[in-house]
Amino acid sequence: MKSFKSIDCAIQGVLIVLGFMMGLWSGEMLSDMTFFTGYFLVGGWQLISVIVHFFYDPPYKTLMRRIYLYTLGVVILALVVSLPADGIITMLFVLLFFSPIMAVYYLITCIRETQQLSLIMAQAVNPDKLPG
């Protein structure tokens, strides 16, 4: 799991930076398709990451991850509730700006979990704690 978490953090960081840079280089941050390409690449990768992490045991789930999963559940519920009404357009517009905040929060969550896992593994393999 540690190697997946390390690779996950690296890919997320690279995709977020590349997505932002693609938007800057195009000169049109919100009106050009390069921004949305980066937007969906980051979102797609993080969706895969969330699904993989969802099925791991609780020691790998920090409070930050539980907050993220709860927030994600609320967002999905709000989208489903707003589907039959005209509120879906408003909800999607709000998500256009809220999603990048969630993406950065998720990246920070993954980095902290990776650091905690590394610390736990280092303590488990500490030569002072080995028998005899």
C-alpha cells in the first residue's frame, strides 16, 4: 500500500501542476479546453484513488480522509437531489470552483497518510524493537 500511496501522491501532484500550467500557457484559464482537460485528468485520477483507498482497512483512513469522503457523499447527494430541478446548472457551476479545492485537500490528505504510513513502517522495522 505504501508504494501505491507514494505513486498516487506523485501522480496527483504532477497532474495538478500540469493542469494549472496548461491553463496558464494557453492564456485562457477558463475559456480554453486545456483547462478542462487538466480538470478531468486530475478528477479522473483522484476518483480511481478514492475507490482504491475506500476498500482498505481503517488504519489507512485518517480523519482528513473521513472528512473528504463525507464531503464527497454530500456533494453526490446534492447533485442527485438537484437533478430533477433547474438547480443542477447552479450546482455544477458551484462544483466548477469547489472541485479544485477538494482536489488540493485530497492531495494533502494523501501526502499526510503516506507520511504517517512511512513513520509506522519505520517504527515497525526499528532495529531497537527487533527481538534478540
